[in-house]
Amino acid sequence: MVEESDNPAIQVSQLGVTFPGCVALRNVDLQVPKGTVFALLGENGAGKTTLIRVLTGFTQPTSGQCNVLGLNPVRDAVQVRQRIGYVSDAPAMYDWMRVDEIGWFAASFYPDGYLERYRELIAGYEVPSDRKIRHLSKGQRAKVALGLALAHDPELLILDEPTSGLDPLVRREFLESLLDRVADGRTVLLSSHQISEVERVADQVAILHQGQVRLLDSLQNLRDSFVELTIGLSDPLVSLPELEAPAEVFRSQINGRQQRMVVRDLSPQQLEEVKGWNGVEQVSTHATSLEDIFTACLRGKQTPKTSG
């Protein structure tokens, strides 16, 4: 018998969402293991926010299946929202309320102890409890939103661009708080454009492109399996062979007498073969960052540029 603790925090299978004139998500498959920071990357319009709206029960999928903590987020919406915390890039709060009042208001939706924990969090964040929401800075508003999302100690925290517009110190404190939660066995789903921040905290990464999962793996596996391959050519018009499996080329760019490729699973034997190709004068490899991998997934192969 499979224990609940063995099940993933999020299970998505062949998920599709279609709006009039737009396919937002196409056959998305992913699992978010419990006790991890799972990062969701993608350009604007890739489908990240749509996926999060499905997970939180605000959007009903057109096809496929989705489970959050073993529950259906549409059918079991109330139960799901009681067990998760959610922070968006622009949290909707009653700005005429004071910081302490909005905590008191939210506490009515949760079990006893919520308000006390909220007050502790706000005090720790050094946000004035007697100040109206409308008079807070963006960083202070983000801290209030995080306090509201964490006060019931959710099993799963979902964050949609939570550090957008925050100063570096606040962002660092925010990220450290995520690692603290994972250390306590909680799970975090983080959607962000700040790739350097994701690289600092993520255990697993999924890259969405045009509504599809382009890449999904642990951050460590991505670092270990990707390489930038730079090839010096004797002539800019040289046509090189295609790399075969197990290697997979995610990006290829030719500029004059130099070709650069971002390659996954390039074996040592294949690297030696490249060095022996006709027209190849020099070959070098370099480690790739998550940003390099992200760009390669989105940009792909580019039109060759020749000098002349």
C-alpha cells in the first residue's frame, strides 16, 4: 500500500488548457516531489500562470488530470486551499485595511492559531502592524502576502513571480525562508524570471515553452548533462554532420568561422569524433549555467551568419 507521504505533492498528466483562440497548455506532464523546491521557468505567455491557476483551482483544465496533495483542485477546491499557501506577483489585498486587520480577517477562514502565527511572521518581517496596506512599499506588501500564505503552515507553498520588484536584500531573505520551509519537509513551487535566484534554491526545474514542458530534470542533472561546445572552422561555409544520439542539440549558432552549440549528453567518444570532422580546426567545451540552458530551450537553432 502506497503511503500518502510517498505520493508527489503535485501530479499533472497530459494537462491541457484552451481559451478562445489560444492554447495555453499542451499535454503537460510533471511531478513535484514533496520536500523540494520545484522551479517553473518560461518566458511571458509560456503558460506558467495558467498552470498555477489550474493547481489552485481557479481555472478548470480542458483535458488531462491534475492532483494537488492527492486532491482535485477543482472538485476539492476548499480542501486544497486550506492546505496550500499562494503568493502572486501582485497580491490582491484590501488596501484600506491595516496590516493587523487583514490578518484578523484572513484568520476567520483557518483553524485556531492562524492569527498568532501571522502576527509572529509580521513581527519577524519588521512590517508595521498598524500601517494601512495602501501605505506599504512593494517589499512590505510582499512580506504581508507571504505572512498570510504561511500563517496556517501549508504543506505546499505556490509562488508566482514573488520577488518581482523587490530589492536584493528582501529577495535574499525571501529565498532563505523558502529553504527553511523545505528543511521542515514542506514543498515549494516557484515560478520566476529571476534565473540566478532559481539556480540558488531549486532542487528540480521545469522549463515551459509555448504551453509545453520543454525540459524537466533536477538542477544537478542539468548541470552535469549540459555543455557548451565551441567549434572553430577552417571555412565559414563548411557544413558539419549532425550529432547523433545520445547527444541532443538544444541550440546551434554559427557566426563566421565559429559554431557554438548547447548540447545535452555529449559522450567523450562523440567529442573525439567532432575533433576529427572535416573542416574542424579547434574544439573546446565549457560548463553551462541554468540561464544558458533556459535560453537554448527557447531560442533553439539560429540562422547561420557568414562573413563576406
